Amino acid sequence: MAAELYSHENRPQDRAADASVNSARPGVSCPQCETTMPANAAFCPGCGWSIAPIPSADRAIAAAAYLTWVAGAVILFLPAFHKQRFVRFHAWQSVFLWGVFSVLTIAALLLSNLAAAMVFLVLGILASLAMLFLWIVLTVKAWQGERFELPLFGSLAERLG
């Protein structure tokens, strides 16, 4: 009978440890948008806010990755950033974004020489303005320590980062 009272499940210190584990399981709230998320999440699934504070040097490097695709590619090859997921995510997303923009620009230039030069000129101006706006948003989000995922490029960058 005494063995039953002090078995593994009935010891007071084990009950206290089990209670603290059970209270941590439900999740935590995001400090930015108050979305409930798993306790071990690094970023909020609702707004992309970083749960753990990201050093300002990492935020600056992630923002610098959006300058051009070359900057993002250089950051990916530097050994100092191989284990920093935040920096690698933004570098990959930058490489994808600038790569697609460059390919579309070259294709539009080649097609504008063949026909409809004015249409491609207007579309090029609109695409350049959209890219400028997107570049500013992504740079500011990286500087603030947020993980802002673009619809197609974000999931690819997440897998590779």
C-alpha cells in the first residue's frame, strides 16, 4: 500500500512537473496580433512576427539581401549565415523575386522589339513600380524582424532556408 502511494505518478514533485508541462502545451499568444500558436513556434503563423528577438545585425543583413539578387546569393554562400534561418529565408526569397523579375524584364525587352512596343513600355513601367513597392515592403519587414512570405516564393524559401 505504501508503494502505491509513492509510485511514480503519485509523488508530489512529479505532479508539479506534470502540471507545468501540461500548462505549457496549449500554446502562447503572439505579442503582435495575439494569435494562439504552439509553444515552440519561432514565428507567429498569423502575422509572421518573430517570437524570439532577432539580433539587429541579422535583421540588417536580411534587409540588405533585398538590394539585388547578387546580394542575396552572396549571403547564401557565406558560411557565417548557414545556420541563421531568418537571414537565409530572406536571402532565398530575394534571389527568387529578383530572378523572376529579371527574366520577365528580359522577355519583355525581347518581345517589345518584335511588336507592341508601347504596350510593353506601359507594362514595364507598372511592373517596375510594383517591384519598387514590393522591394520597400520586404526590406522594411526584414529590418523589423518579421518573416513576410510572398505567396509562391515564401514557401520555396522556407524549404531551402
